[in-house]
Amino acid sequence: MTDRQKDLFQKFAALASLLALTAVFSAVSPAFFSLGNGMTVALQVTSIAYLGIGATCVIITGGIDLSVGAVLALSGVVAALLVKAGMPVWAGMSGGLLVGALCGAINGLCVTWLKLPPFIATLGMMLVARGVALQITDAKAIGGLGDGFAELGNGSLWRVAKVGDDGFPDVLFPGIPYPVLLMIVLAIAVAVLLNRTQLGRHLYAVGSNAEAARLSGVDVRGVTLFAYVLSGTLAGLTGCVLMSRLVTAQPSEGLMYELDAIAAAVIGGTSLSGGVGSISGTLIGAFVIGILRNGLNMGGVSAFVQQIIIGLVILLTVWIDQMRHRR
């Protein structure tokens, strides 16, 4: 079985799991399969999807990024501090993106030039970024950011509402949230990059066999650095969007998000051994995690039991990936 066939098989299995979970939770709770809940799930999935897209590119090269949750928090609080200092919202969020890109670049340089194992390099960045986020905020949340800061995370497109007889607006269609639209645009853009560009082919080549790629003329260091910068930038974007949704910047936000991102990629068929993966599969994996959490919440399952279930799903998925790789 070729790598492409393995990827398609894993993607099909993830899609089948997604449909099965949807059917089960719809039978358990009539409210699950509703437009409002569907939009809620899509909005909740966006953070996992943004980080998962970056994680997919890094894992395809044979690396891993454990720092995205902490980089998310640091980028979000930097954006909030800049806005509080009087900068326009777009400039503050651009600053958050730059912080994420810088953290990703440092990760990439540690891996490519210092030859540190990706696990150690990104683990160190995770501690540094979290520590800086807590230090510059004195471990306190940043509030009072205004309606402009909240627009990206809470606005929606094509919202339809009319004023009822009681004088209050009656929402006919909640609209498509901006974070969901951004998720779709990012997924399409990175999928095109991976499948239709030379850089995308080089990412797969580096993950399949870095030495063979180098002998073929591929700039292995540059390609690997790009993957980590992209992952850091998307973590910065996630931080800005998430803090915008909360209208409050939390330096402790993003804990364990890196595991969700990696799990979404692996559930969708990305191999931890490198060289195999797709953005469409990662999106399916993100929705598997999102629907699982949403359905368990609606079923009244405690957060502790949810952690156990999702942990078991991650273990099962990684085991399947390892067995697939051995074959």
C-alpha cells in the first residue's frame, strides 16, 4: 500500500468516525443536530483547526511543535497590550502575528542550525513563551479591549435578523462566524500550497527522506524553517482570534492545545514519521475532536471523563498510525 493509499484510508476512517459520532449524538440529544449547535461546533473547532494546519506542515517534515499553546497565549496578550496602549486593533493583532512568527522562527533555527531535537526545542519554547506571557501581564487577565477588538472573534457574515412585534431582534440566520470563514480560507490556501506548489512537494520530500531530499537539491533547512514559522504564525493568529472571542486576554489560555492540534492531524491521516498528511484530513480530525467534546457536554459527561475519553482516542489513533507505518 502506497503512502497516498494509506492517507486516503486513514482519512476515510476519520470521516466514518465523524459521521458515526454525529449520528450517535443526534440520537441521544435532538438539539445536537441543529443549525445553532452546528455553528457552535464549527466555532469551537476553529482554534484546533488553525493549530492543526500548522502542526500538519511541521509533522509532514518529520518534526513536532509543542509550543503552539504557549505561543498562542503570548501572541494574544501582546496584541491586547498593544491595543490597550492606544494602537489600532489591526496593528495590535499584526503585532501578535509577528510574535507568533518570531517564536516559530526561533523554533526552526534551533532545529535546523543548532540541531536540537524538535521535541526539546519546542518544549523549551513552550516554557519560555508561557513564562513571558505571565511575566508581562503579571499573571493577570487584560480586559477593557473594546468592541473593535471583539469584532474578529464574534462577528459574522450574512447574519439575518428582523425586529419582532416585541421590539427585540428575531435572528432568522445567525450568520457564518468570521473565525469559521478564516478557517476555510486558511485550509484552502495551505492545501493548495501542499499539493500544487514546489514548496509543498519539498515539505513532503524532507519528511520522507531528508538526506535524499538534500542530495536532490532541496534546501532542507529552509523548508523546515518555513514549516515552523508557519506553525508559529498560525499559533499567533489563533491567539488573536481566541482573545477576540473572549474580549479578554488570558496569559494562561491555550493549555494543552498543542495536543489537540497534533491529535487532529494524526486522526486525519498525518503520519508522525513524516512525509504523509493532508489539510482536509486534519480538518476532519479537528471536527472529530470538536463533535466528541460537544456531544459529551450535551450528554452531561464531566470534564474529567471527557479528558479520559479524548486521551484514549489519541492513544488509539497514534497506535493505528504506528501499525500503518510498520506495514
